[in-house]
Amino acid sequence: MTNEAHTPPSPLDHFNTIPWCAELLADPSFHILGNLSRTVTSGDGHSLMAETWNTERTISHLLSLYRPLDPTAGQPEELRRLYTFGSGMNAHPDLLHGGVIATILDSTMGNAVGQQIPDLNSIFTVALNITYKKPVSTPGTVVVRSWITKIEGARKVWVHGVIESGAGEVHALADGMWLITKAKL
């Protein structure tokens, strides 16, 4: 008998064990991103996802995928995040709290802005309108898809997001606006 600590599977290994996630991961038009939201940055940035919600009972696994613009294939840019939830963020038994749904939409949609617009200073959510369609069961796994729908000037960015189950059921839809900060002089 050994005293080795149990090491949880990597996010990639975890999601490859879920057939519908493995199918998404096999799409060659998407590539895997590093999960910066799971790393605390200077000044405690990203601490909610990196520490508070990075447990077996909250968000046990998170993986981001990005498809760059491919005009030849007629495919727009898109960011996808796979989330596996435990039962530690429920509003009702076995149902994810609506505030968590809002937060993962906000985080994923903001990440889409960061991926699609290079060399940003910082971005902030200005507006986020969410339509809840169907509860998210816990424990469980969802995909959040997001993409930019409009850019106005050098600072305003509109984004659409959707939370879906593996069967393609829509759990929530969101539209929001992000503001890119001005460069420091």
C-alpha cells in the first residue's frame, strides 16, 4: 500500500471520459486554451474561479476551447467552455443556483472578448441580460458557447452566450456588452 495522494484527472482527461464532450474536443477547428481564469493573477484577479470555485463540490473541471475565424469555411470565431459542477452551489436540491449561471456566462463571454480582440488593457462587463430556459442539474456538465456579435468604436463589444447540455438543450441565453478600458498614459 502506498501513501500517494489521489491526483484528480486533468480537465482534458476528465472531459474525454464524457462522450459528448469528447466529440467536441475532437473538432479540429477548435484548439484548447490555457485556463487563465483558474490562475490567481496579481492583485487577486480571478480568485473566484481559481480558488473559491475550484473544488470538487463547486467547479471540479473547466476547459476552454477556441475556434479562430476561418472565412474559407464560413465559420465565425467562437469560444467554448466545458464546466463540470459538483453539488456545492445549488439553489434547490440538485439544481445550480441562477447566480452561478450568470457568473459562468459572464466569465465565458468575457473570455471570448479577450480571445478575439488582441492586446486588450482590461475589459469590464457593462450589461448582461440573461434568459433562463431550463434548470442546470448538479452534479453535471455543460458547455457554454460565446461569440462577439458587434464591435462599436474601439471600446464597446457586444457578446452572445448560451449554456447547453450534452443533448443540445438550451439552459440559458445571454447578451451583454463589455467595455475595453483606455490605455494608461
